[in-house]
Amino acid sequence: MDLGLQDKVAVITGASVGIGLAVAEGFAAEGANLVLSARGKERLDDEASRIADKYGVIVHAVAADVATAAGCAAVVDGARKAFRGADILINNAGTGSNETIQEAADDKWQYYWDLHVMAAVRLARGIVPQMKTRGGGAIIHNASICAVQPLWYEPIYNTTKAALMMFSKTLANEVVGDNIRVNTINPGLVLTPDWVKTAKQIAGEAGYEAHLQGVADEAGGMKRFATPAELASFFVFLCSNKASYSTGSTYFVDGGWLKTV
């Protein structure tokens, strides 16, 4: 199936590892050129070079912290300088939290707000005008099942991901007349390096796989973690011309974990 992504330009944040890296490879496999952003320059540059060599596409790396206004500006400027704009924006950068509402300080709330919400706002302000000059585009926000089905130990993550989901819907309404489609993906369990690292800390090298299976069993549904590549396929499809009538929607890719309709 030709997804019509050849020579498109995709901007992906949090792109050096996990879901973001898998999404980058998914777009590259379809012939899209890339602007990849992450905080760690060395790993980002290594992955950008690897993807460019493997898929024969142009990959521009921007080491930046999108939790800051300056970091977002660097990403926007990188897309403009490298490709004269972007067709696709994947707001993927984010991380889990661990706190109680009573104990978490204001600065922790502010950090996650900047990372999960303001990064999307700032990048939209910068990238949407580029998309307009190119005739349209597609934006995906990587939120979480926790936006609607919260986990008890991460209230800040739950709250900011819910806000991101609402921002995505609001942005979709604003730009629908510009041929720009905006959607949200709410993943469930995805086997990223962070999950493996945490499991090893809890259960050790010998027991981490059993620990992860226990987490999946408790979630229910398919009772397994998705691979990042499985999730990436959905991102790529949703940005393609095969999903041309989809905007303002939220899609749960969670293996049946969601408990409501």
C-alpha cells in the first residue's frame, strides 16, 4: 500500500529512543525525510545517521529540550532551515511521573505542563504556518490511556496528558479549514527502554520479564506489551493520505486495556 509519504517532511520529538525512534523509522521506511529532536545530542546524532544510511532519506537532528520555549524554537527553525518547512508533526516527547497530589511541588507540575502541553502549543504555533504554505499537513499528539483512565501513582502525568488530548481536539477545530488534520493517539503498555529499566530495578535481571508480564496480566485485554514498532505503524498510517477523513479524534492503541466504551 502506497501511503503517499514519499518526500514528505516529518518532525518528531523525543525521537532518539522508544516510541519516537520507532515512529521515525516508520516514516523513513515510507520515504519521508525527517527532523528528529531529543535532548541527548550524541544518541540523537547516532540514530539520525543510522536511519539516513538505512533508508536513504534526509535526516536533520536538532538537540533541544522542548519543555522550553527556546527548545521548541530550535525545532521549528531546524525544519525551516533544513527543508523550508514540515508536512507532519509528531508531538511525542514526554515521560511518566510518580508522586501524590499532596506532596508534589509546584515546580514539578510546571515542568510536566511545559513538556506535555506547552511543547505542543509552541510547536503548533511554529509548524502550522509552515504547513499552510505547503498546502496542509498532519499533526499527531502522543498522549496516553492515562488521560482518561488514570493510574494512582502519577496524577501529574494523568492530568497533563488529559490536557494534551483536549488541546489536540481544539487545535483540530482551529486548523481544519487549512487542510491540516490533528489527532491524538492514546497508547497503553508499550515496551520501551524505560519500562525495561524500571522492571529491572524492581525485580532484577532474572525477574524483570516476569514482572512485566505481571503488569500486562493486570492490565487485561491482550495481556502483553506492544512493541514500539506496532505503535509506530498506527502513527504513520494516521498521517498518510489513507486517513484523509480523520481529524479531531482520539485513538486508543492499548491492546484492550481501556475499561470503558
